[in-house]
Amino acid sequence: MQEIIERRCVDLLHSAVAEKTTDIHIRPEPRDYSITYRSYHQFKAVAKIPFDLGDRMIAYFKYLSLLDMSEKRKPQTGSFHLQMNGHTHHFRISTLPSVLTKESIVIRVIPDSTALFLDELAAFRDSARLLEKLAGERQGLMLLTGPTGCGKSTTLYSLLRHCSERLNRHVITLEDPVERQNPAFLQIQVNEKSGMNYATGLKAILRHDPDIIMIGEIRDAETAEIAVRAALTGHLVFSTIHARHSVGCLHRLHDLGIPYEDMLQTLIGIAAQKIVPMYEDLDQLETKHRALYEILCDESLADAIRSAKQQQEYELPEHLSFGGQIREGVRIGALHAGFEC
């Protein structure tokens, strides 16, 4: 029976990877579990499976992620990786108890693109060069933002690879959980049970002679303060944060208790990101998806912080905004004309 469960789980992962799925949802319903794929914000119903099979598959995914298989009343997060067709594929899972006394599980399918440098991910090379220039700073805070599934983590790991391999910097990451193992960095996983939270982890990292610190995600006031404090100690800090756009990050930081003066002292750049369809071959009209970046830095960043402090609206220059870049991309035939920002 265990071999059957393992095979069903691996087949599900193979299918999701083949269909370029971003998330697998296994959700309890009154009579069974439903399995749904999400790809670029589109949902596709895949299958219905009986409770017994679904429970066993969820238990197997928790086993792969080193989670507590007996704990079904509390949310858990973890990650695992598998070899498929000669490539290592990474997955992040989140479990959540439901009112049906069954767990729901979401498996994030992480693209095997961390081997790529930023100019292979970005829609426009100028954006890639600007992000790499910011990554060359010795001190400050660099933030990435964007909706779920837009590729923030992929961009983050690509920037860290650039810093490690091309700039020869000592990179240490503090993640919850570690999404993708990379031998180029020293990666630390948050573990609340063992006392390794963001605060204690940062203290330990600062004693380990880092050049660059990556904090997985700024989710609360404590983590925001930790990121700013690390930047103020003379390190370059990377992190992600959820906001609607690059300027919105400033308001989000302020809501988390970060003074505007500290933002002026620490922030070196904020990059909002979205995925856009591009022409792969103009003759065959084949498409691929690339990352489009709305980058707030230098004088525009300082102006945006001052405007936020004075409770005034700030708009990026047209050529730097998503809308301006999309219109230019459509004009030169790089982006699909039907794409809207």
C-alpha cells in the first residue's frame, strides 16, 4: 500500500511539473478531496480522490517535508526536493486544518531556474543590470515585492547567486523554510521549537562574518525591525515583502513600525515584480514568460519616501512604471499586445 501511495504522490508531482503548475491544491470537501492546479492565476480541476487516499498522500508529503505527521490541528510549513528526469525539483508545502476535520495542503512547485542569472529571467536587460548594480552595494536594504507566484524567490536566489559567484561575497540566508538548497550560500532554517527564530538567527549570523544577509520574508513588525537593524549594522540585506507595488512597500514598512528616517538610511531599492508573456520567436510567435520589474531606487526612492512621510501620493516616472514598460514592450514587439498591466 505504501508503494502505491508513494507512486501516486510522485506521479502527481511529475504531472504538475510537466504542466508548468505553480501550486497544487489538495482540499477537503464534504465527500472527498479535490486536487486542483494553479498556473499563472488560472485554476484547473484535476481529480477527486477518496478521503482515505487523500489522507495518506498528505501524510506522505508531510513525511517528505520532515513535518509532524500526527499533528493535524495546527498549520505547518516545510519543503522537500525530488530528482525527476535527471533534474532536482524543489517543493514547498503548507498545511491548514479545516472545519471538516481534514487538512488542506498546498504544494508550491518551485521552478528549477535558480541556476539562471538575472539577465536570463528579466524581460528587459536594463532592469537586470540595475538590480545587479544595486546588489553590488556594500550596505543597505533591498526589497522585492509582488503577488503570490510572481517569481520573487527566483529573482532573489538569482541575485544571491550573482553576489556569491560574480562578486565573491559571503552570503548567509535565514529562511522559513529553506525553499531551495544552494551550495553557494550558507543557509539557515528558522526552527521555533529549537529556539532558532528570526531574532536569534540574526544575532548568530551577525557573528559569522557575512557580507550579505537574506531574510526570507518580512511578515511582521519584529522581522521588519530585524531587517532594518541588520542593514544599519553595515550589511547588505535582501528580503521580500507583500505590497501592491513598489511605493506601497513604504507604507507597509511604516505600518510595521519602521520610521521614515530609518527607511532613508537603509533602503537602497525596492523592486515590484510581475510575470509577462513575451515572444520567444517573432517568426513562429512562440511565447515564454519573463519577469517585469518596477524598480524604485536612487532619487526616485528618496522622493517616494519624502512623499510618504508627508502623506502625499507619489508616481514613478512613466518609463520606469509597469504600464510604461508594457506599452514600450508592445511597441517594439517584445510583449503581447493583448497583455494588460
